[in-house]
Amino acid sequence: MDNSVVEHNARFLKRYQLNVSTDDLKKALGSSHHLSPIMEGMMTTEILPSGMTLHMVDAKAKQDFGFEAEFSSNFKIALMFSGDMSFQFGEKKQSMEEKGKVAKIMNFNETELCSLDAKKGEHRKAMYLSVEPDWFEKYGVDSESVKQVLSNHLTLDNWELPDVLWLQSQQLLAQHDQSYVNKMAREGFALSLMSSWLDTLGTRERDVSRPESRRAYQFRELLSSETVLTMSLTDISNHLGMSSATLQRYANEHLGMSLTQYLRKCRLDLAKSALHRDGVSIMEAALLAGYNHSSNFTTAFKRQFGILPTAAYRL
């Protein structure tokens, strides 16, 4: 796969530049007067009948190279099957790596400079579905939730794919020829993928439109953040505008335990992770979990995990 193939597959790029090391350039010119292949494998970009663009890659870098480009406005759903990729948009650094059935939702609502580097031997297996910003309006799917996503520049959010779409995406990578049947399969997959993502936005929009559901949504959002670990029950009640009784009822309904039990468990989980990953002292772990005395922390830790805090270092 030479430079021209890489460039041909670079849709949504207004300007681009491939950088190859001086040593590799000298070797290539010293032999055939043509650059040696940059990547080995498959890389293809297809503009589908629906107006979406499907980019697929299953290739290994044959030499070190860098890539600099200017991205035009577009929205992407990115699936990474193997390998990882670190890149930079303007001053903002991002990374993508294989995380099972998790896709990345990316949006560029203005032109942005991008750069990335690849090392010899690195293998990347990925798929990207892209559309221009006006695609959603053109097909009548520009809901308020979609507009909210498109209003944010340089977003990079996770979305867990349904099992069937994850399996289909891997099958498409293995069947990338230009036969009519496989072209139809790629179009069908792209429509299903976009439709599934839009459904998740529709569900979220319906859930937060009802007062009771909105309150439950706010409750879940707060408890999924690390901020809640520093808050008292009174702080949480005031933040959510709930009475203590309502707050405890929500906790039992949505967590299956009291809020006090949930927060204690989360703080102990945090302390356990700090002991194992960061090697903090027992006293530091106790303070993370909200205990001023290491003896009380040790008792609670053993009750929760069945081991002493000192054993967490060896997990």
C-alpha cells in the first residue's frame, strides 16, 4: 500500500501530508526511485448510496511515518478491533484503543488540524462511519439530542454496540471486495449502525422529558461521577432537590441498597484500587475511604472484601 492509496482514502481532509523518515527515503530512492510501501494490508473508503462514508483498514505499518492533515467538519462512529492509535487535534491529545464492543463517537464541527505517528510493525484493524454535518437534517433525523451532540467540537464519547452489530462489523472487514452483495451488506450495516446510535439518543431524550424520569436520570448521573464521593448525604439531597426520605427511596429503587452503603462501597473500592495500583499507605487509603483511623478502615475493608488492606498490595 503506497502513498497514493493512503491519500486516496483520506476523505474529509482538506490538506494532508505524509512524512517518511529520511533513512527510509534514501533506501527507497537508492533502489527503485519509488518510495517503499507505507502500509501492508487492506485500506478502503467507500461513499455509500445513503451519503455516508465507510472507511475500513486492516493493515500493518511497513515503516515509521507521520501523518498531518486538516479535517473538515464531520461526524464519525469509530470501531477499533485491534491495535491502538494516538493522535492530536490542534492542542488536544486523544487516543483510541481496542476496548471490546465499544465504539467512539467523534464530532468535528469546524476545520481542525490533526497529526499522528505510526511505528514500523504496528497493526491497526478498524472501521469508521462518517457523515457531513448536514446529513442528519437532510434525512430528517436532526432531533434536539443530535443537535446537542453536533454542537460540541472535538467530542470523543464511548458507545457500547449491540452484539449483532459488533459481529456484523467484523464480518464486513473480512468481506471487503466490490461484489454487489457485499456492497449491499456494507450499506445495510451502515444504516443499522447509525439507526442504533440514533435510537440511544431518542431513548435518552424520552427518559429526561418526564419530570420523574428526569430526576432519576440526574440521580444516576451524579452517582456515576467521582464528585459524589466527596459529598455528604445532605449535600446530595440539596444538589438533587430531594428530601432525605425521597433520596433514600431512590437509592433503594435504583441501587438495591441504602445510599450510605453504596457510598461506603464506592469509597472502599477506590481505596482498594489505590493500594493495588498506586501503592499508597494504609493511612492514605483510609483517608480516601473517609476514615480518620486506620483500625476502623481495616475493619470495614475486611468486611467488604474478606481480606486485610495489606493483602491488596499483592492482588
